[in-house]
Amino acid sequence: MTKQRALLIGWRLEAVTALRRLGADVSCVLTPGDDERRAGILDDGHTFPVPDATNTEWTLAALKRRDVSAADFDVVCAHSEDPLVNAAVVGGARSRMTVDGALVLRDKDLQKSLVRAAGVPVADSRVIVHAAELADFPYARGVLKPLDGSGTVGVRDWHDDRERARVVAELEAEPAGGPWLAEEWVDGCELHLDGVVRGGEIRFLSVGRYLQNVLGIRGGGLVASVIVRADRHPDLFDRARELTAHALKALEHHDGVFHLEAFDQGDRLVFSECAGRIGGSVVDRTVEHQYGVDLHDEWARAVLGLESALTPSTARDTFGMLSLYTPAGRLRSCPTESEVAAKEGVRHVSLRARPGDLRPEPGAASNRPAALVVVAGEDERQTTDRMHTLARWFSAAAVLSRTDGGDA
């Protein structure tokens, strides 16, 4: 236990809970939209409202408005990806992450340059300032993404010159400009590697395989992954550990948690990108079910400078995570959490959609699932089969009204 005062930049209930569980006195910089969520959890004296928790000027002003500074806290931290740099700048010596360390975990060009220089396989890439520059990028297939993006938000891909020209035209028509990062297309099955690093040593690693590569989901398919177990895939697991170790060393991310993505090309893994945070969706729940590891607790221990409490133990079943979607339209009803939980293999449900919501086309907004679930099976095949069955049932059971007033 600790008696440290912690300033969390950006609201996350899991972060507040984990820090408090270890005895920390937690204050939080948060937006008015998050202010309602902290009711009954943090009082007014422990909150600093700002328009945007990623903005350093607003954060410093919110603290000064109450005659408070970073020096009044023992540690300044961020649990989410977007406020990492802000926390490092505001916290200074009281942040466990340096400004340079936070920058390379946010900026895709900076991190790829460091990983490439360390000899780790990674896609060739180039910063594109003006859309027209994409025409000179020397790859017939490629991906264009925001420099500091996460997931597939704002990501575009092309597979021939005509598609590349379409991407250029779309970018030129948008008010917001570059720079962006252009990358050559990388083939291979997409993996996500999640774990804990302390003192530069990987203390825990979980390997998950997406059932379909994330960008490919736009054309249909499941947003889902299944845990790749070390006892069943030792060679892949060893290669994943080696890639992760080299990448984290290059990025100088020595203490904390990580979420790294890579492509499995059979004979090698190719680095994609790395974040110094816990993976999205229900990565945390999936890892906890599979290995008994609480990633939020390990994040908090690293932030507070406490020893790791890892005691991993692999469950008999194989677990995976799945995003559930409805067709597009105004949602009238969909299965409840209890109805989803009653389905075979379901171990955790987080329902996001509510009646009255305007639901987008699933392929156009993979980051807006109607529900997130953890599914278990005797092996990868059974877990995958259960996911497919669950996704079809959930989509078919949803009742929507089209925006023109008819039923979908």
C-alpha cells in the first residue's frame, strides 16, 4: 500500500479504482462530459474540469485556478493514450514517463523510425504533408493514417493507382489537412501483443490473433480476436516475445503496460505499432479470464513505483473478445446483457447500445460496437465458432427503424 497523491489526467474509472486500491489519494483532470461519471467517486476537491484533457495549457490553468501545481502530487499519470504527452509535460519529474517516451508511443512516424533503426522488421513509411504527395509514394498498395491515431479512425488504404487517386481526392476535399503517415501494405495475419514490462524486462505477455485483419473488417467480418496460447503455439509465442522485447527497448518503454500490434508472415513477425497503455475493447477482461492477470493493477503499480504482483496462471479454456454490431438505423431494441450472457461460452458482456441510438453501418464504424463480449471455448476453433454464432444471432435479433421511418 502507498499514501501517494496521484494526479490522473483523463478520466478512467478503472485507473481511479486501481490507484485507490493501492492506497493512493487520486485527483483527476477531466472534461465536463466525464464530470457526471465521477459523481459519487471523486468529490469536487479532487477534480479539475478542462475542455480537453490532452491540452497542456488548459490543464495547467485548471490547476492554477485552484492554486495547485504538479509539485503538490507525488505522481502525475495518464491511463488512456491521448493524454500521455500532456501528463508527461505537466508532471515533469513526477511523471513515470518522459516527454520523449510519451511522444514515441503516440507518434507513429517517430516510433517506426526508432524500431526500424533497431533492426526490427517494419513497413517502409513516409510523412505526407500535402495530399498530392501521396501520388509519389512508391508502393502500389498502402495505408494512410493519422500520425497519432488509434484503431482504424481516420485510416485509409489503397490497392491500386485508381484507389490511391480516390484517397488523394478525398483528402483534398476535407477541411482538415495533414500531415499523415503513408505506409507500404504489409501482408500477414494481424496479432495484438499485450503485457507488462518492468525494468526493461517483459514480465508478462499475452498474444491474441485477430480473426480478420482490422482494416479488412470494413468489408464485413468479425471484429474479434482469440488468445494464442504459449502451450499450443510455442514458436509463435517465442517470436512474439522477441519482437516485443526489441521494440520496447528501441522505444525506451521500460516500465508499465503495452499494447503492440504486429503481422505474422509465417517465417517472421513485422512490427506495426505500439501503445503504452492497456489495449482497447475488452483486452483487459480477456487477459484476466485467460491468465488471471489484472492489467489495470499492474499499470497502477508501475505508475506508483510499486513492485509487480504478477502470478499468471493459464485457464483450461481458450478465451477471445468480440465486438457485436446491429444493422444501420435507429435502434428500437436489441438483446439485453443478461440475454447475451446466457449464450454458450459468454463470460463477460458490456452493452454499449441503447434504444433510440442511431446505429451506423458496422463496416464504416468498427469503433462503435453495440456490445463487447468475452467468449470461451475448449480451443481456438470452438471459441471462434461460438463468436460467429453469437454475432449472427445478435445482429438478427436487433430491431431498428430506418431513417426514412420504415423498419430495418
